[in-house]
Amino acid sequence: AQSVAQPEDQVNVAEGNPLTVKCTYSVSGNPYLFWYVQYPNRGLQFLLKYITGDNLVKGSYGFEAEFNKSQTSFHLKKPSALVSDSALYFCAVRADSGTYKYIFGTGTRLKVLA
Amino acid sequence: DTEVTQTPKHLVMGMTNKKSLKCEQHMGHRAMYWYKQKAKKPPELMFVYSYEKLSINESVPSRFSPECPNSSLLNLHLHALQPEDSALYLCASSRGDTSRTGELFFGEGSRLTVL
């Protein structure tokens, strides 16, 4: 069965510092991995995805994520956090077996402190 | 700006009312989704339409009735809801071919309150 884990409910980071939001996954077959961000009372916005190829994926708003197959992880990173990055972040996975089911992690609230 | 449009943004209804949520996209996507999201929780999949046919129903109670009139429109008809059905209802779309690797495009959601 597919699953996604986001081990941290909340991550606090000072503005200007690097940030990491963790995600691990479990799927049979090759995973398609995604990160989304959600601001209060808004829908989810797509940030980036890993399908195949380079393990370091660059996305919107300066975010990037590193795919690590041996550790089954897909951590979201940003070199320098902004206060405006404060939001709820979801990792999601879809197995490559031809499904419309995207499995979401429980979410991590990122708080960037000025 | 999102390319998936949901109306209404807010809806308050009694347990005996009948109402509908609407979703529209003009990106040519052939898969459309309804998700339910409670506060500070991940979205929960309810229904998926692929090429206007119901592809997935995640054992959703019959008081929720989806409809896909055409490839651009998705409705969710609501009847005899319970207070616990109060949530943010999110519509999403994707390219529709499961062999592709498309991400989901979400609307801003419809905030439903059942009294």
C-alpha cells in the first residue's frame, strides 16, 4: 500500500536561514512525488515534482527537493526562508501503476520567524 | 491565480437543504477530482472522473452525488448533509492519462457549513 509520512507537524525557522521540510514515502514500483503548499483558507498550490531523472528538483518560489531512493525520502528545501513562506506544506505520492490516487502526507506547518 | 474555478466560495446549509458545488476548468484536463479537507488535515479523496466517467468513488455516502456534465465541468450535489460534513471541498484537475505524470491543479475551495 502507498503511504507518505511527514514526521514534523511544525517546523520553525528564522528568516534568511535554510529550511527543510521532511517527507518519506512507501510505494510499490516507481514513485511520482509532489510538494504542495496551502495558505489559510486557500486551495493547494503545486510547488514541484519528481518523476525521473535528476534527483534534485527545482520548483516554484525558490524551493527545491531532493529525491533519495535508498532512504525513500523527498525532502523540501529552500536556501533562504522568507516570512511569506509560512504556510502548510503537503507531500504527495502517486504510484506509477496507472492510478488517479494521490496519497497526501499529514502536512507540515512551516513558520518563518522575522 | 488558479485556473480551476469553484463556486460558491462559502455555503451555509441546513440538514434538509439541497445545494450544489460547482467546479470549472479550461485547461483541457480530462480528469477531475473532488476532495474533502478538514482543518489542518490533508485532503481526502472523494471522487474522480476520467473522461467524463466516474473512475473512483471512495465509498462516499450517497448524500454526496457527483456529476460531470462535460470535460470542463464538475458538480457535487449535496442533500441531507450532517454537521460533520462541514469542511473545505476542493476540486482539482489533471491531464487525465494515468500514464502521464501530471500534477493536480486545485481550485480555491468551497467552504461548507452544515447547521
